Amino acid sequence: MSILPPAGQVTNNKALSFDNTEISFRGKSNTDINRAYWLFKMISSNFLTSIGPPITEFAFKIGLPIKSIVKATIFKHFCGGETIGECEATVEALHKGNVGSILDYSVEGAEEETVFDHTCSEIIMTIENADGDKRIPLSVFKVTGIGRFALLEKVNAGINLSDAEVGEFAKVKARVEAICHAAFDKGVPVMVDAEESWIQDAIDRLALEMMKKYNREKLIVYNTYQLYRNDKVKALKEDAALAKAEGFILGAKLVRGAYMEKERKRAAEVGYPSPINATKQATDIEYNTAVEFCSDNIAHIGFVAGTHNEDSCRLLVDLMEERGIQATHQNVYFSQLLGMSDNLSFNLADAGYNVAKYVPYGPVKAVLPYLFRRAQENTSISGMMGRELSLIVAERKRRKLH
């Protein structure tokens, strides 16, 4: 099924620069720039990743009034607010730079059915909130936000479930169905985020089932492919072949991955080959191969390039130009996290490409695991913090800030 739009003007982006800090930070006040400077200096020194989590958790536990401090610093930089309503200022600020928002309810680690039901309702609210709002082109959810991790692990391993667990998993599937149906009904695409490899097969099956049902005429459901895994290019190609054979559109969000250290540790402990590529170079090759494959099959695949890697962004820009794919093609999005890689997001958007930032939100205390995981992931990415800092330093100099 082809969903190519009419041919049109392809933007020439020879002059596109990811070093233009005036464009990158023009929506940020001097106070914002200085806050980001000190925040990234702390992250790069491992303060937030080593000292921050235990101190913050202890302070919350004994009732110290630190919520306002957290909310005014790390939370303010990486999150849109505590509620959908509080995210409005962030959504509008991004929109002024032609960058869309993806509202991401980032509460993690729940075990109770009542919490799963609430999270499901919240995700549906983000979809309803996006209905008719061009500033919010995509929505997202994690299956572990609406179902118990240990249950998904058993399903993934093919272990027989008890009668109670069969009923519990039926509720998980019903929540996935409710979210995807709402997305279909409102015409707001929804991405299913990727998770650990030992629950991912179960998630993949759910996502494909939803794509088969809802991606017949329009791209509604995306699954996520973590390309730091050595089997995901193969999976992407197999899913694309299945989609073409069965007449549905494949939605693919391409990321490198978020659980590398955890994956390697578990593989060593349990005694199976690590699913993670041995080197960063191998991951880069896998990621870029996936980007090229999706670009070559743009008539049947819609994809989101979720990456903070400048080379991969540049590659996709070049591929689109070489293949005559419009910058505004509905099947191609670039995406980064709020508070990071503004040099990519805003310069790409300024050049006319579809760009959307993940905008996490939720109660401060409940979102802390997400925030600290972000910090831990970022310190493991070679050069990431140095690059962020260098751009902020350059902008401070341009503005003559001290």
C-alpha cells in the first residue's frame, strides 16, 4: 500500500548547520541558558548519577521540602510539567521554533492495577489533547506503564500463566487496545516504546497486532526498534516484509537504545550471548542501515528517527535529498528529548524538516526515576555531555553572558 504524498519541492540543505547556536537556543532566556550550563556541568561530573539519586530519594523519604528545588532545576530542564496543562508553555515554546511535542507520561515502576488503569487513562488523555492540535503530532506509551514487568517477562518466556495471570494479561492487552483505538479514532499516531530484551518480544507481538488492525489506511501505530541490539535490522526488514504481504503500513521508531549496561549485565549473569552490539561503531552501522532501509521503502514505512547523533541526522537529510523525499514528508520525523540536542531539533526544524521533542511529564517524585535514568544514559554516551556543554558555552559567549 503506497502512502506517498504528491511530488513537491525538496529542500536543499547544503547550508544546514548543527553548530548554529543562535537558532538552537533562540527560544531560551539568559536564565535558561545559565541553568542549562550548570546542570550539564553537574551531569558531566557524574554528580547527578552517583550522588543525586540516593540523596534525593532519602530527602523525599524523610519529608525534606526539596520538591521545589528539583522542580526548578533538573525537572524544569527535562520535563514539561506535572500535568498536561502544565506542559502548555513548553508545547507553545517548541512550536515557536517549528518543533512539535510528544507528551510522554513518564511515571515508572508501578505494580498496582489501579495505577495501570490510571496511566492508561492518562495516555488516552494525551491523545485526546493532541486531537486537532498540530503542535502535538505524535503520542507515546510504554507497555510497562500499563502492565506488570514480571508478567510480561513470563509471557515473553512462554511460561504458562496461572488463571489469575491470564486475566491480568487480558487487562494489559485491553489497555493497549484502548490506547491504540483512541489514537485511531482521533487520528493521532502513537508510538510503543521499546524496553528490555527479555520482555520485548511480547511487546513486539502486541505492537504488530495493533498495526495489523489500525495501520490499514493510515499510519497510526509505531513500534520501536533498538538498533544497539544485533538482531533488530533483521527484525525491521522481516516486519516490513510482513506489512507489505498483509497490506498494512509499518510504523517504525528507530533508536539506538536505553538499557545497554543492564542488558550486558543480565546476559552475563544468566549465561546467554549479549544481544547488544560489541562496539559503538557496530551500533552506528546498524542504526544507519535501518535509516537507509526505511528511506528506501518510504512508500510503505513511516518512521521516526529518534537520535541525538549528528552523523545519523545528517545521513537522513542527505538520503532524503538524494531520493527526492520532501522535507515535510508525512512518513519521516526526527525526534530528540526535551532539554537535549536543541542544535539538532531546532536547526532541522528551521530547515523545514518534521521534528518533535519528547516532553516527559508527571508528578515530580514519580518522574525522578526517569530523570536519573536519562542522566545515567547520557553520561555513558561518549562525548554527549561535552558536546552539549560546548554548544551552551558558545551561546553564552555569543550573548556575552558570565
